[in-house]
Amino acid sequence: MEKIDLHFTHQDSVARIILNAPKGNVLDKVMMSELQSLLEKFKGNADLKLITFEGAGAHFSFGASVEEHRKENVAEMLKNFHQLFYTLIDLGIPTLARISGFCLGGGLELALMCNFIFAEDSATLGQPEIQLGVFPPPASLLLPLKLGYARAEELLITGQSFSGKEAAALGLINRSFPDKAALEAGTAEFIEKQILPKSAVSLRYAVKAARVNFNDLILKRLPQLAKMYVESLMETHDANEGIQAFIEKRKPVWKNS
């Protein structure tokens, strides 16, 4: 594959997915397609107990491709991206994101979809979409579920970023570690002690049971937010201006319309 690496570990019971397009590991059309293809193949693998996601190099992911957020491309981009979430729901296989460096936008949304999130203390997490004049549909649902409305709304409406250590203190992620070596060791210990001793089929039922309300909300509301984004938001001047300004590396000129 061009932008995804896959390694099976622990006697093929763990699928280690690496977003491999450094330095930013941007979730563009090619990477999304490769991820979708892999997830589809996992449907026939009854022995998988865990899927992990990480980024090659120093960062997890800078997020989805801003160029593919242009008005003429955004409907297809959102459709492809959101299909990853629906497929993960359908699979029910436990998932874990291990985060180093920047984990922003769509990258954080992919991590938020995981059952477990481990990060370095120094990692930078955030949903900066509002700074481009747009909003993140999956995170608009996932952050309140995982963090509570008060903090989630602050992060979504301001676009503030926060560290892995802060995310752990907020309860947004499961654990943070002082460096990458500790992150790797801590993740390995967790897999050995908490995942491998359990039945693969029982883990899937546990995931689906624990997420019955979570999954229902995503399946019902994410299509609505995608429709709002494509049919309403992208008809405004400012959403298009924010995307174009980012691409041109300049400050946006808002018209508030």
C-alpha cells in the first residue's frame, strides 16, 4: 500500500496500522481508501482482538487534507472519511490509538473513535477547524460523548489545542506517557494483560454493548452534520475563504456571511 503500513503481531491477533505519509500523515483520499480497504478485509478475520493506529515518524496525523475540503471536493471527502467510522462500528473490534506529536482535526477524530487512546505527555491534540471557518462533524459528536459538553464545546468553538498530559487529566484519553519509549512499553503491557487473555468474539460483543448509545448517535446524527456541512456551511463565503486562506498561507478575510 502507498500510504498505510500493516503489521500483524501477537500471533496475528493484533493489527498494527501505521499512517505512513510523514511528516504530517495527512488523511487524504488515497490514505482513506487504503484504510477502508483494510477494515473491509478485517470483517472476515475472526481472530483479531485489537486494531491499533499510529503515525509514522514524529506525528500521529495533521488531519484530513485541507485541499480536499474545497467546495467541489468536500462532499466526497466527508463521505469517504465518515465511512471509516461506520465500518469501525460494524466491525466492533476493539481499537487503540497511540499518539505522538500532532494529532489534529481528522487525525484526532480517528483517535476519538477508538476505544482506547494512549499518548505522549508532549503530544498536541486539537480540533482547529473553526480557525478555517468550518467545523468537524465527527468530533462534534465524539468530544461531548467522551469529555462532557462544557469542555467539548470550549474546544470545538475555540479550536484550542491541548497536550497529551492535559488530555489524560481531562479524562479524554486513557493514559499518557513521558516519552515515545514509555508509550510503546505501556501499550505493549496493556495489550498483553488486558486484551490477549480474552476471547476475540466476546471482545466484539463487549465493544458493541458498551457503545450501544454511542454508535446509535453516530449512525443517526453524523449524516445530518455532513448534510449541514455540505449543503449549508459550504454555501457561505467564510467557509470557502477560510479553506482558501489556509492553502494560500495567509490570514482569512471574514465577511461574516
